[in-house]
Amino acid sequence: MSKTMIKTLILSLALSSTMVMASNDKDLPLNADVKARISATLEDQGYSVGKIKIEDGLYEAYAKKDGMRYEVFLDTEMKVVRVKED
């Protein structure tokens, strides 16, 4: 397989996964029950939870812990998949 074909394949896969994640944002529910579950999950871990939204196919919660601000990303099973210091 040539380098050009490999680069094209990698670019195609990257673009298609981005499109899938973007379409998943519309499919994720973000109602009062989901927000309550996210808040409970993070509060059990010591966070104080603020705004909750959907970004890149994940739930994103703005939260504080030990005087620091974080963006905490959770999957649909309420598992923390990434934490970013804000």
C-alpha cells in the first residue's frame, strides 16, 4: 500500500469518526434525570457541579474540587473518561 493511500485512509477514518461523534450529540439525552445522575456521580467524588452540557459525544460538567475548576467528561454510563483543568 502506498504512503498516499495510507494517508488518505487515515484522513478518511479521522473525518468519519468526527462526524459520528457530532451526530451522537443530538442522540444523547440531557434531561433533568440525566443531569441529576451526573451531579450525583461527581458529588460522590467530591466535586461541586455547575453547568452540564454535551460536547463531542460526551456529557461535560463544569465542576469545582479543592478550590480548582475542572471540565469533567462522562460517557453514557456515567463513567468519567477525561478531566481537564479549567
